[in-house]
Amino acid sequence: MIKCVIIEDEPQAVLLIKNMIKQLFPNICVIANFDKISTSVDFIKSEKPHFIFLDVQLNGEIGIDIANYFSKNDFIFDIIFTTSHSIYAIEAFNLSAIDYLLKPLNEARFIEAVNRVIKKQQISHEQLEVLHNSSHQQKIDKIVLSMNEKKIIVKVSDIIFLKADNVYTEFYLTNNTKYIVSKPLKEYELLLSQNIFYKPHRSYIINTNAIKSYQKSSAEIEMNNDIRVNLSRDKKKEFEDIYLK
């Protein structure tokens, strides 16, 4: 039996997760729920659940700070972060053994997240190190890209832009390196919702610090690697108001 714990301070959210687990994953048992990380630590260390649901914004606590309560030897569970406000989820996303869900919970997305997380047995040392580092920062400075068995840690500042390619995402970096990750672009939209990143088109997320020029007549943004990114019609005024004034 797969065991999970819920750390969530909204009773309705707790009930919803329990009901969805019961209906959709009969092989998973919710062994406990808590409204704070601090009160859950001893139980998690003792009972060793396979994964937990963890709200990003708790009553007086931040979900990402869970890294401060566990040593690497104790951190043998996976996490599905949940949040009502995407802006608060920046630090939590894209560690490959960690997923996230936006409230209100979508059933298809819930199934996808749980299926992904329960396949894993433990968070890698590289991922945990990134999580520990991120918990002390307002914004993340690196992310983990997973390509089959290979994991690459990339500095956020080295990202020029991301491009959607069906269910894949292409990462273009400052050293002319290109990585292709088997996750859709939407998986990274919340992660990179920092001030320096902007989504000018449904197929792109760009680092605004890496903009080389802007062609207003054709609505094209030229990046530092000389590749041009399209600016969608509905984003044209917003982009110009924010970045060209």
C-alpha cells in the first residue's frame, strides 16, 4: 500500500484530496493530515510516507521550507505542491521528483501528478540540494532538467528562452547549448513567473534580460542568441508598456 500525508490548512481542500485519492487511487492510503509542516515532522520521519501533498502557503509557514526540517537521509518522500496563487509557487516547481497542482484541483491534472510522483522512491541528492538552497531565497536561481536518466542543473540566469515543441520544451542557454525536456511549456510557466521572465506568445517564455532588440512593425523580439521570437497580437501593447517605457 502506498502511503501519503496531506499538509494543508484548508479543511475543504483536505477533504477534497482525500475523496479524490479514495475514488481514483484505491491503492493509496492517506495516513494523516496536518495543517502545519512543523507538527508533521515527527510523524513523517516515523511513518515514512511515499509522498505528501503540501500547500505552498500555510498558516504562518511556507511549503518550500519543508527542506529545513529534514536531513537528506530523512527526505525519502516525494512532494505534490498545491497552491491557490501561482505567484507563491515560484520556488516549488520543476524539481523532477516534485509536481504541483493549482486550486481548484482538476481531476485530470490530479491523476497525472499522482501517477508521476508515486513512481519515484526518493528525491535525488541534487534535487534536495536545490530545494534547500531555494528555501532561503525569494526567487530560485537554478532548476533541474531531467532527460531520461540524466539530470542537468541550469542557472535561471543562463536561460535565454524556452520554446514549446508539442509535449516537449526546448531550453536555449547563453552558451549556445540547447536542451530538450519531455515536459510541456506550461510546466515551466509558473516556475519562471519571476520579473525577468515573460510569455510573449503561447509557444515561448523569454528572459527579458536577454532581449537584444525589438522590431515593432513585425512584432518580433530578437534575443541575444540572434533568434527571433514572435510577440502575439494580444500581448503587443502589454509588452511595449512594460518593457519599452
